[in-house]
Amino acid sequence: MVQRRSGMERGGDSSALAKEAARILCEEAVLDYRAAKLRAAQRLSLGGNPPLPDNASVQAAVIDYQRLFGGREYADRLRQVRATAVQAMRRLAQFQPRLTGAAVSGALTAAHRAQLHVFVDKPEAVDLYLEDCGIPFRQDDRTFRYPDGSEEQVPLVRFEAGDVGIDVAMFGEDDLRRTPLSPTDGLPMKRLTLAEAETLAQMNIDVILGDAAPG
């Protein structure tokens, strides 16, 4: 007779999976949370079909892992990405930029790029602006999911600012208050204004590493 696992044991599996998925995300340049969780389950050889931790748990584990093992290098990189994103937002001020993604949450790894959302009547306006500024870029697109269950493909431009990559998703002007869902926790994405991003970029290393509480 096969004995059912207790809730505590299942919870322990979930916690171990979250930590191993976080390690994979941080050390192996994986960006997809589900792929990291599946890889973690395989490596831990838990057997059967163990329940996977939710993305929010993995994100929290990534931050814990980076604070513990990334230390000063992680904090410096996070500050650099945030500061570079702020500089890009200032240059793109006419397009009402918002900062989102790992630079906001702090769950940043070496594979992450800074993520900006801008709001324009025509995406070509951003292309022309970057061309006028002499900034090389490449075009792409990304699919965003919304609370009503719909999905929309949004044009994207990607460029490099020193050793920090910047992705700029170009939403319609009416989408400023229509927020897509975060793939991490399924809640509306946090979108920071320039002023909010500037405040975040000033966060000191002790706060980032959890040695002090933000004021």
C-alpha cells in the first residue's frame, strides 16, 4: 500500500523546489520560471508529479538566493540596472515611460534586461526618436496577458546602454491605465513612474541586501 504524503512533506517539496528553481534561474541564465521549476523537479528526483511552487514563491526565493550568494555583486548590478533604466526613462520622457519587471521586484539575475513600457499613438515614433538619437536598436514583440483573459502582442524595441540591455514595450496611448498581468504572480504589473524609479534607484546596498528596512 502506497502511503500518501503528509501536507508537511508536500510543503517541504514545494519549498525545496522553489529554492532549486531559484538557484537555476540565478546560475544558469534561465528566465522562464516554469522551465526552471520543471528542471528543479527533475534534478531533485522527487518522483511522481510533485506540486510545483507558484511563481511568487520562486521570485521570493530568487531574492533570498541573490542576497545570500550574490551579495555585493548582486546589489551593485541591481543598482546599475535601475540607474541605467532611469537614464533611459529620462531620454524617453515624452513617451510617458514606466519601469517594470525584475528591476522593480529585485528578483534580478545576470540574464535580465531592464523593462520599460511606453505609450504612443504609433510605435514608429519611438523608432524614429531612437534613430534621431543615433541609438542602434532591434525590433521585436512580446505577448502580454490581461485580467479579462485576453492576450495582445505588443511591439518592442531593444537596445544596449553600456552593459545593460533595455527592452521598451510600446503600448497604445490609451493603455496607460490598462495594466497587463505579471507572469510572476498573476497580478497587475507594477509600473513605476520616472519619479518612483528615481527613488528606487537611490536605494542603498544595505536595504537591497536586507540588512536594513527601507525608510
